[in-house]
Amino acid sequence: QVQFVESGGDLVQPGGSLRLSCATSGFPFKFYPMMWYRQAPGKERELVASVADTGGTTNYADSVKGRFTISRDNRKNTVYLQMNNLKPEDTAVYYCNADELIGWPWGQGTQVTVSS
């Protein structure tokens, strides 16, 4: 079955960096665009970044543009999110998935907390 296992979240000070990883299984990864989403306490889940199936095209939410970089390794069925210059408002649980309209199950996510 389709599975997403996110990792790499941590407590970090403002201005710090983290690299999130998402290992996937159960579907032909190399044929699907992939996304990172996040959900902050009391807020709806939002799309943060997306990467095309080949990795050639990426898109970002305005709030993270210039600070976050999404990438993928189609040999390892893994998608990454490099987060630099983190801000307190980046605090959230981060999830990876394909287009949520497909309706695949969500992983457990990984907690990112930005605080001094």
C-alpha cells in the first residue's frame, strides 16, 4: 500500500536550517509530482512546495520562497525539503504526499519547531 515516512524535524532556533526527508513506497514514485505540506496548530494544512516527476520544475508558497528548496531522488523514492533561515511561523508538522486530490493516506509527519 502507499506509504509516506517523514523524518528530520527538530527544535531549531530562528535563522537555523533543517533538511526533511520523506521515504515513499507502494506507487511508481518516478511518475508522480510530489509535494510537501505543513499544518500549524489550529490551522488548516497548506501546500508548501512541489516538484515535478523529473525534478525539473519546482514551485513554492510565497511564505517560503527563497528559503526552502524541494528536491527528489527517483532512485531512492525519496523527496527532500531543505529549509534555511527558519522563522517561528514555520513551526508546524510537515507532511509529504502526492497531489492531495488523489486521496492517498497521510504519513505521521515530522514536527518542526522554530523557537529561541
